[in-house]
Amino acid sequence: MSPATIHSGYRLINGPPSVSDYLSLRLGSGLSPRTEAQAVLALKGGWCAYHVVHEQSGATVGMGRVISDGGWYFHVIDIAVLPEHQRKGLGNVIMTAIMDHIRQEAVPGAYVNLLADPPGRSLYRKHGFLETAPREVGMGVWLP
């Protein structure tokens, strides 16, 4: 996919947002809340990340991250754009940057996956993602 053009007034930054911005983005975009301790470790443990800054306000308004073994398995996470900045192509810019990064760094045969909530499914389809059920079904457990 060719590089996506970012909407005027926004800047894409290679790297994760700050811990406070990460926590705010999760809450503001409807993702589940996390603690500061979780955020510190999560941001330190990521393989790659991008975030978007609204130039006029200086606010971080979007993000996306990848966790990976660096070889063949890549899991896209934390794709989020604040509601008041949605419908400007920012999610597409973030996904394009992430997928370009993976394509540049991954070995042939790499597998990229994500868990898609309904609002993001059309965006992910644009980037080649397909539903894997019923062959594969996402599973998880929340630890106490």
C-alpha cells in the first residue's frame, strides 16, 4: 500500500505516545482503561508504535502499536483515534505506517493479526485483514 497522506493540521510521529497520553487515548477512544504501571510496561515492551499529534493544540489524538517476536509474528494493538478527530483518515495513516514498517522489517512469510472491534473492521479490511473464524477464533483470559 502506498503511504497515506495525513490530514492538514496533524503530524504522524514514529514512536509511542507518553504514558499519560496513552492512558488518555485509551479512555477517550473507548478502549478499556489501564493503570499507569500497565502503561509503562506496555509502552516499553512494544515492537513499534506510531502516534498522531494535532498541531494546533499539541494534543496526542491517535495511536497504534505492534507487539512482536520480531521474526514472523506481529500483533497490531491499541489502534485508537479520539472521536472528535475521527473521519479524517488518521486511523488509515496509522495503519499504513504500521503495515509499511512490518513489511520493511519482517522476514518473508510473516503473519500479522489483530482483534477487530466492529467500528474498526472496515479500516482493517482496507489493509488486507480478513476474518479468520470459524477456522480460528480469538481467545483470551483476564488474570486477577
